[in-house]
Amino acid sequence: MVFKDTATRIGAVTGPLSMLVIGDSLAQIRLKDLFTDVRLLLFSVVKLLLMPALLLWGLRFFITDPMFLGVCLVMTATPVGSMTVMLAQQYDGDYRLTSKGVALTTVLSVATMPFLNETFSTGLSSDRIGIPKRGILQLNMGNIPAKRGEIL
């Protein structure tokens, strides 16, 4: 029991610690350098646009459930995980580059995820598989009963 609680608490700290490492390495980087690194921009385009678009384009022939397609979109179009920075630092990798990658993909995903959602919910896949025109990620909250005092 003591071992399980200790492991659980240590595991809960890894996320916030990785954010501290990212913040420390980003404090030493100019914001201009984040958006002028050609390798990172190319990686971000591939990670945030090309891979999700190719996956969703391919999956639309096999999957007809718009909710499942939305889950696939979220899984593939999310930014780079923050644990990569901690692993790079632990194994003497270029943790400054990985922290720049996490920051850049996080900033760019604010625009790329809605773009992919709208692209794949109108035109490309809606005629073939019946995705509603309002978007893959938009849920119908009308069927979820609210508990007393809750705001949906």
C-alpha cells in the first residue's frame, strides 16, 4: 500500500516537473527563434497537418462513426508531449530543441486543430460518411441530462 501511494504521488509530479523544465529552457530562447527554425516549422507542419490529414482521409473509407473520427483527429493532431523534454534532458539530448518543439506545436495546434476539424467535417468527408456539417468535434449536449445545480 505504501509503495503504491508513493509511486502514484511520484507519477503525479512528472507532468508539472516537465512543464518546469520546458519553462526553464524556453526562458533562454527568444520568441523570434521559435518561429524562424525551419526544421521545427517543417516538423510541426508534418505533425500537426500532414499526418492527421492523411490518417483521417484514409480512415474515412473504413469508419463511419463521426465521434470515432473526431477521437482519431484529436489523437493525431495534438501537440508534442511535454515528457519528451524531460527524456531529452535525462539522456543528454537537445532538450532546448525539444522544448521549442513542444512550445511551437502547442501554439500552432490552436489553429491547426480547428482547421482540420472544419476541413474534414465539410466537403472532404461529409458527403461520403455523413459527418454533420457542424464539425467532427462538436458534441450534441442535448441528450445529456444535467444534474441539479450544474451548468452545461
